Amino acid sequence: VFTLYGRGTVEIRVIEIFDRWGERVFFAKDIDAYTPELGWDGLFKHSQVNPGVYVYYLKVKWKDNTTEQVHGDITVVR
């Protein structure tokens, strides 16, 4: 499961995962950062995604009410 873990995180405002062609394979909004089952489980339309590199975008709200945008890539290996 891919999600954000970290001290002080209040909530994940947005989490999106995209494949290499730009298709969104996962979206969640307003989820708790300490609940991993709400993150991406590597599925798209109820099927396992192909191994490869995926891009993530997160918008996080911190305890002090500031928000931060975080992005990067993850590699799925099976």
C-alpha cells in the first residue's frame, strides 16, 4: 500500500497516482495519513497494475494548518 506516513500530519487532502501515459489510476481525498488501507493498493479498475514507474501527487495539511504539495515517483515491482 502506498500512502503518506509522517509525524505531525493531520490529513492527506489529495492523493493521486498516474501511470506513464498520464492516466489517473488512483484518487483519494481527505484521508487520514495513519490509515494505510485508505492508500493505493496497486490496483486500477480492480486489477493489478503493470510493473513500472508511477507518478504521485499529494496535497498534505499539517497540524499548523499549512498545506504542502508533494510529488515524486514510485516503482511497482511484482
